[in-house]
Amino acid sequence: MSAQIPFNNSYARLPADFFAQVAPAVADAPELIKVNRALADELGIDADILETPEGIEMLAGNRLPDGAEPIAMAYAGHQFGHFVPQLGDGRAILLGEVVDRSGARRDLQLKGAGRTPFSRGGDGRAALGPVMREYIVSEAMAALGVPTTRALAAVTTGESVVRETLLPGAVLTRVASSHIRVGTFQYFAARGDDAALRTLSAHAIARHYPDAADAENPYLALIEAVVGRQAELVARWLNLGFIHGVMNTDNMAISGETIDYGPCAFLDAYHPGTVFSAIDRQGRYAYANQPSIALWNLTRLAETLLPLIDTDEEAAIAKARDALSGFSDRFNAAYVGGLQAKLGLGAAHEGDLALAQDLLERMAANTADYTLTFRRLCDAAESEKAEAGVRALFDDPAAYDEWGTRWRARLAEETWDAGERAAAMRQVNPAFIPRNHRVEAAIVAAVEHQDYGPFEQLLAVLANPYDDQPEHAAYAEAPRPEERVTQTFCGT
């Protein structure tokens, strides 16, 4: 029996230099970790079939479903500011595309499926830990309402991969609106291939930004559209305390989805300079740097399209700069609006940003937990007695008091009643995030003991991040000192 997937491929119809045709490597003894049944249903795929031996073989790359056209996509990228003219999918293989039940086109990709022509000496495989991290965090982000790639399934391969030690291998089946990156445009720009850039732009516009096709200058309209989505995406990251970890241009999808969850992490104690990624030694991608890095990456995208924007280089640069200038307004509107919502402020007032920034500065000076502070403010908005729970998060509880007095004065200017305000705040301030120590514990249990119970339980809790779930209250708690995770690692 073949696993039936309703493929409807388009990227594989592009010119041959956009990708390399490559079959997934065979895994020795694949075993199922999990199928995301709800996502399978969205895609029109029978989850029951994916869980059969034949389905597991497909998820491991051992068997190709009908209609699959496996390819590794070509792209370049700036990695920590340094340009590499050829990167590409070194351990990921795009099986094909499906049109989901809502009419949206989605990529199905096997991550960790073996070597490709772009592997650059790597083994093309993925270790179990990074596969689990991406599964957990990407699904948590989806539940939090953040545009993101998704995890359809994960399997072990029955083989070991060599990193610092021998680790169990695994394959993630990833779903994305597309895997077109800023680096995809850079790949062709570095080769001076304007024809390929036109083809890629037309494909990206048709797939993600169809309104741009009718614009006076479609290439400029494409940049403006990507700028808008990325500005709003990064604002969502900051409002949730998320740190991507490796915001290279090859890790920025032009769709506006969060992609490539490597050494990603969520803040525990708030500090704008927080870095978790072990490979980000200079703090380039620190929490507070993410908006400026996003704009830097978008500037690299605009550079690739200059020859198509206008034949006059100076005119093209001026137009591109104008398109990029929209980033700040879009980001600020989304970020400040998010902070106002987190604080229960319905109508925007001039001093709201200063009020929010003052709170963040006090949190940073007092190692206050980011997620818990805002979640407990929901209770405090409903009852002044609950402020004790907020104060307790600060090293010096008095540091909260003066700010709390001004916040209450600001709330008094609103027309909401306390219950309505608190309910609205709980819809934007999650009780549960994928805490780094919880993710790490789930990985350790699976890697060292083949115990997937903590993984399953964590996924279940994170599926409803804005609900209180009193029976799972421990998952909302900050890590104890001995549980703190200070570094996260890339899968390679």
C-alpha cells in the first residue's frame, strides 16, 4: 500500500539550476516517533496511513509516495554577516507540494534525509535532539499564533550520527508555505542571472503575494510585501520573548514564516542582550538585535532585485530604500501594539511605549521572568491583591511598586471592566511557552532512555498556551537555578 499524498508540485517545474534532483537516503530501521494528526488532516493526508509500516518508510525517505519529486533547493546566504555564494539544502529534501483544505499551497520536506549535492562535506543527517526541538518549538509557535513552519511527523532512523558524540538519527517531515529564502534570491544575484531572478520573483509573487503582480513595479511591490510580513513577524517574536538564534539570510523565508529552528530559545529572565546560541559568540542575533538584523537581511534581498527594479542603478537604489523604509513603521506598530495589549491598554496613548519600556528595564535589572511577569499582570489587572505575585518575581520587589502605581493610573483611563481586560490580556500573554529546560528534559529522556512520554506531555500542554491548565501548572514555572539552560546548539 502506498501512502497517498495529493502532490501538486510547482517548484520542481522551475529551471534545472534552481535545485538538484536527489533521492533521500535509506534509513536502516525507521521507527515512528509521532504523526501530527491534526496537521495531516489540514493537508488532506490520511494520518492512519502515515502510521503504517509503509507510511513510516515514506517519512524516513525509504519509500517515495506517488507524485513525489524529491529535490534539494539551491540558495546562498550571509552567515553571521559573511556571504557564502552557495549553500543549498545540505540535509533537507523537498518531496513536493500539496494544496491544503483551505486552498493554500504547502511544501512537504524531509529534514535529515541524507546527503545532497549541497551538503558541503556534511552527512546530510539530523540527530534526534534537534528534530525534537524543532517539532516542539514550531508547533508551540503555531499554537501561539505566530506564522511558522510546522512539523508533520518525526521518525528515528535506527542509525547513529556523529556530532560531538554518537547520537541517534532522526528525520523531521516539515511543512512550510514555501522554502524560498532571501538566500535563494542571493544565489542567482551572485551569478548575475537576472533571468533566473525574474523567474524566481514571478514564482514567489504568484505563490505568496499575488497582488504584487498587478503593481506598477512588481519587484518593488514584492520587497514591500516581504518587508511588511517580516516586520510583523519579528514584532511577534519579541512580544513573546522568542530568540531565533541564527538569523542568517538563508534562514529568512520570504513567506514571512519562522523557519529553521536551530539553537532557538525563549527568554526566562528578561534581558535585551540575551543570547542562547552557542555559535553566536558575538551576540549578533541577541534578543533585542532581531529587528535590526531583519532589516539588514531585507536590505540584502532588495540588493538582489535592483537590476529588475530600474535600469538606472541610482533610481533603483532610491526606490529600494523607500520600500525598506516602511520596515520601522510596520515593526513599531506591531511591537508597540503588542505591548499595549500585553499591558491591557485598549486605546493607544502617547506614553504607553515609555510605560512598557520602563517595566522592561525594571525586569532586566531584577531578573524578572518575562512570561510569568506578563501572565501575572493579567491577574493583577483583575485584582490588586494579585500584584503580590508580580512583585515576587523581582529581585527587589519594591522595583515594581512605583511602576505598578503608574500602570494602575493608566488602566483607570480605560473603559473596560476588570474582567474583560484580564480576559483580553490572557489571550496575548501565554501561560505556557516551550521553556528551555522542559525542551531539554524531553530530549534527554528520548535520547538517553527512549522515553517519549515527556515529549508527548510537553506537546499536549503547549497546544493550549493561553489556557491556565492548573493540572499542568508546573510547566509554567521558571527553571530552578540548577535547571537553567544557558546555551542551545545547532543541529549540525
